[in-house]
Amino acid sequence: AKLLAHARQHQAPVAFLLASDSAHTRGDTTAALDYAAEAFALAPEREEVLLHYCAMIGEAKDEPRLRRDIEPALHTGKYSKRLDWNFAHALKQLGHKEEALEHWPREREPGIGLR
């Protein structure tokens, strides 16, 4: 509760990410996604926000948010391959395995893939 109060009072994206992670750890996917979305609203271009938000979107199976918020950022080419990986993993969680493979980073290790 204190962390969330701090996040809201100071409009602190990292505090929202920590609150999201805490909610995810206790199994509250809805709250985890909501807090990650608040971090994204404050800092939509910060990679750590995009990475976590993408992961929570995948957990929640929220395809509209994935397409609206993450996919455009992915296509800017401004982010590391970790965002490609998170996006591919979220697609897999949504049941889009073939599309996920299209986004899977090319520099992956041999033998690593989507199962």
C-alpha cells in the first residue's frame, strides 16, 4: 500500500513497476497489468517499462493493449532485442505461435525457440 501511494503521489513509473511485480507475485494479474499500464502512461518510451508492461499484457492475454501500446514501440527500432523477445512471448501466450516466430530475435541461441 505504501509503495502504491508513493507511486501515485510522485508519479513514479519505477514504483508502479515494483507494485506491478508485487501484484504479479501474489497472483493478482489484473492489478499487475493495471499498475504496469500506469507506469506506461507516465513513461511510454522507457524500455524497462515497455518490457514489464509487455510481460504483464501477455500474462493477462490482453491482445488489444499489445497491439495498441507495444507493437508500435517495437517497430521504431529504438529498443533492444529484449522487447522483441517479450513481444514474441506475449504473442505465444495469446496463441499466435507462427506470428511469434516472426518476431523472435534472430540472434537467439541455437536450440532456443518457442515451444
